[in-house]
Amino acid sequence: MDFRCLNSFAVLANQLHFGRAATLLHLSQPALSKQIRKLEEEIGAALFRRDSSGTTLTAAGAVLARDAGDLLARCQETLSRARRAGRGETGTIGIGFGIATYDLMPRVIARFRALYPGIQVSLRDMPSVEQVDALRARRLDIGFVRLPTPADMTVLPVASERLVLALPAAAADIAGIGDLRAMPLILLDRRRTQSVFDQVMALCAAFHVSPPIQQEVPEFSTALALVASGAGASLVPRSAKRDDLGIIYRDIDHAAAEWSVGAAWRTGECEPAVLNFLRCLETELSACPAGQRSHLRGPRGAAAPAGGAGPTLRYQLFSD
Amino acid sequence: MDFRCLNSFAVLANQLHFGRAATLLHLSQPALSKQIRKLEEEIGAALFRRDSSGTTLTAAGAVLARDAGDLLARCQETLSRARRAGRGETGTIGIGFGIATYDLMPRVIARFRALYPGIQVSLRDMPSVEQVDALRARRLDIGFVRLPTPADMTVLPVASERLVLALPAAAADIAGIGDLRAMPLILLDRRRTQSVFDQVMALCAAFHVSPPIQQEVPEFSTALALVASGAGASLVPRSAKRDDLGIIYRDIDHAAAEWSVGAAWRTGECEPAVLNFLRCLETELSACPAGQRSHLRGPRGAAAPAGGAGPTLRYQLFSD
DNA sequence: CATGGCGATAACCAAAAGTGATCATGTCGG
DNA sequence: CCGACATGATCACTTTTGGTTATCGCCATG
């Protein structure tokens, strides 16, 4: 059964006049006659009585007319629901975030929620590596992860700042990582932030030192408290610095001493809801003047278009 | 939106495999691809993700898949309801009956109700002339009326019997209508049985008498009671005769002294429910041996096919 | 590196649906 | 009573659609 025919039938059932109904349907009268005839054949009974005195519904026609409106309405409803979902106005979006949540992310999510109230935002706290797995398995759509990311993800760098060396007041003689020697390093929980751990290890190796890992803590503030207590040194992003603990900070003269976070998604993503979110993120980023963010220098040359994936996203935003 | 495409979509959404789904749908894989593509264009978004790793639903596809099954089911329901109505298995049938209800009619209706429990039978008691009007206005579908009927009705004679002259015991000298002279005639209520009244008048005119109308009564039994009391004569069908009142009955030697009843319907009727009823009536009539019914001699040459109206009804049943 | 599975694409063909012209019939006004 | 009009059916024809087979490109796998 064709919905077109059914609609024509409904109009004709209202008009009870082939000519008028055909005009309303932007159709010629023979075409409408044919459609109705087809429907009648499908049902196996006449739907209209074509008398000299006019066109009237038969009993079967009346039954169908009663149902047709409802059916057509449901059809439209189904269609428009699918369309809304297709425009990314309804649905669910899974967003992951790691330990380092910058203020940008909540702002973006608030903006997205306001713009697309029909999308259920599912926020999940998980380490970068897990996020990448979850993205691959479609348990997540967007991940706020530490950079760099594997090649099958496209990434939009969101923030980046230098790592600084935090030293107890008693260790003022240490000028940089190269001087750490036996000074224990207090780092974040390895299971949660494998990539930071690896990065720090690589950094130490670059300076030809391999300090012992003293403790793995859940947050930077805890690490700094331990540093203040003299338990060891730590590497923290510049923004985590606290001036009230008597800690000594040293800049690190090495390109890899960069703490970068980006939004990652499956390369080639085409779920409209996800694209909408990215658009949202993009505008939020451009609304936030670059000067207020840490300078961006993405490890993998910042966000490349990655095979022209997102059709409408302009990655050039970050060329400044 | 095409129902066909939607169904293909539903199957593909289950199978998640174009080739298999196409086989199930008895069409080739490119055809299915085309159908899905058409649907996707209509919705304005991809419904499936065609990865190297397989075919999966997009968010929009999942939304549509959830609704599609329901919509298709409703569509089938609507269709089959219309089909049932088209076969005359559901709906309403209006049946009229006059003062002369023969036992055949209840039997036919009982049979019809048993055979088509989905049809609501609306029985209405009304005089023949009103029945004919109601039939024309479609307020009635079948009328059990006195014959003859107007030309735009087709009729199936159901019963016919001779009228007899009923005389008070004191009027034994009257041999027939021609002798009535001033003897009052007790007839049925004219408003209810105009045609009988007219017939009797015509009969009197044929015998060159015009007896006064003494009383118009609601039923034959009342008329006979009045005859027995000596109030006048009456004309009643032979079956209405009562032997316990001392009434004298005289046969009437005239062709028009016939009391005929038939089922009438609009010539050219094509409502399946009505045709089903007529079929029912037909079988009931043939089940009842002709001998048990009064001999048929319909005033208008019995039931003529009347323009080949009822396609499957065999009017020849009454050719005996 | 050849192979096989899977969906897209191309070329082609048949069926369907649309169109304008015309017909048949019944109504109505003169 | 007759011609004009209205209405839906029918016809001949064109365009569109949907379907088929053959083939391609891609990727995973042995």
C-alpha cells in the first residue's frame, strides 16, 4: 500500500469530488481515479460509489476513511521523529572526561544542552585510554582526552599548558628534571592517567634520569600537598600551581613538557548529534579568546581535517 | 513515504545485512540499496552506517526502526479492517419490515447474524412506502415490503397469498366483492399500509363498488374481531383467517386479490454486507420448500434480474 | 598477495504513474 | 424537449520509477 494513495483517498473522502480532490492534490483527475482504483483493488472492494448524483463513500470506504487520518498522522509523526533524530535534535550523546576537566567543558555542555534540549547528554568520567576504547566501541561519542590520541580518532585541541616541576622548599638546589636524580616523583594514579605517566617517564628519560615513583595520587592538589610536605617532587600543569604551600616551581625546557587536552571523536563521524556537539564546542572555543586559553601547540600538528570527516566543521578556527 | 520502503527498512534493520535482507524481501541487493537510499533521502539523514566492519543502524535509523514496526502493524490493521468491511463482514445493515412480518424474516436474520456476527443488524418497523423512501435515502438497506415496488428497487418475492373476503355471519348472502354495496369495509390503518389500502380500493373499483370505509384498524386480528361483531366486512390474507369467530370467508376471483411481500433493495446495490444478506435470504428461501410457502405470482413478473445488479445472486431460484 | 564478502554503481529494461484529449452519462435551465 | 454543463471513466502517450544483471572498490583474511 502506498501512503500517497492513502493520502489521496483521505482527501477524496473529505471532498467527495474527484476533480476538486485532484486539484488539491496537485494531480490530474485521471491520475487520482487511477490511485483510488489501485487502492480499491488492493482492498478488494469499492471505496466510493460513483453515482450520477455524486461521489459517496461505501461502507468499506467509510471504515478506511475513519482509520486513514490516524494512520497518516502516525506516519508523519514517525517520519518527523526520524527527521529530528537525523538532524541531531533528539537522541543521546555520550561524553567522556578524564581527571583534567577544564572549565571549558562544562560551559560547552551547558551550551549544548540549551541548544539541543532533546539530546540526553551522558557524561562519564574515565581515563583517556579507556575513553578511546569506549569511542571505538561507540559507548562514547566525544572524549575529552589527553593528547596525543591514536590515529583513528580525530581531535580538536582544547587546551594546552606547560608542565612545571614542583619541588619542596628544601630542594631549591634542583634547577630542572635533569637534577632530580634520587628525588622521588609523585604522580597521578597510573591506572587513571596512563598517558600522563608515560609522558613523564619519557620526559625523565630525555633528561637521562629515572627518579623513583614515590606515590600515585588521585589529583594534582594531593600531589602538591605531598610535595609541600617534602615527600618528593611532582610535575603539574602550570594552572595547578598553588602559591600558599611554599613550593618551588621550575619551568621545563623541553617540548614534551606540554599538557594537552582535546576533544576526540571517531574519524569520519557522521552522527548529526555528535557533529552538532562539535559545532557547539567550536563556537564556544571561538567565543573564548585565545589569550584566555593556554597557548595551543598540539602534539600531532593540532586538529587536522582528518579525511574531510566533519563536513561542516571548520578546523581552521585553531590556526591562530 | 512508501510503505514498501519502510518494510524493507524494517527487515534490513533486523538483518543488518543488505544481501540477506534483499533475499528475504525477494529482491536483488541493488534494489534494496536503492530503496534504503530513497528513504534516507526522504528523511534527510543516513539510516545505516556502511562500514567495512558491517552494516549498523545510525541514531536516526534506530529511532525509525523503533517506530517502523508499530507503524507497519497499524497499517496492516487498517488494511485488513477495510478488507473485512469490503467483504461485508463488519458494518451495519438496516432492515425494515412492515406490519406483515412472515416467519421467514426472523429466520433469515438469525441465520445472517450467525453467519456474520460482525454486522450490526438494525431492524426498523415501518410501512412499505416509508421503507422505500428510507431505502432511497440509504437509511435502510433491505426492506420487507408489500409488492409491487417502484422501479428503482429490485425485489425478491418472499411470500404471496390470496386475499379473502371476511363477512359477518349475518351477511351470508354476499358472495363476493361485487355484492358489498353499502357493507362497510374494515381495513388496516391507511397511514401504515397505504399500498394495501390502494390495492383494496382498486379491487373494489374493479367490481364497480365503493363501500364505505368503516374503520381503520392496526392489525388483521382486530379487523376480524370487528367483522365478527357485525361491524362490516374486511379483506384479509388467507393465512389470517380464524375459524372460531363465525366469520364467513369468500375467495375473490380477481388477479389483483393477491397479498405479496418481498425483500426490496436499491437496484444496483453493491454493498457487500447487503449482498451477503441477500445471499443469506436466498439460501433460506431455497431451504424452505416452495410448497410450504404460498404460491408465488409476483405482480411485476416476480423478481427480474433488474439490470444484472447483484452479481452473484441467482434470481432463477424463483423460476419454479 | 590472492581471495572472498559486501555494498555501491552503471547500464539497461519493464512496469507504473502521470498527462491531455475525449467519451458517456446524467442534470438542469431555457 | 433540447443543448450546455458537470463529472468521472477511458484512451493513447510520455515520463518516472523500480527492478535486474554485471561490475567495481574496499577491506579483512588466509
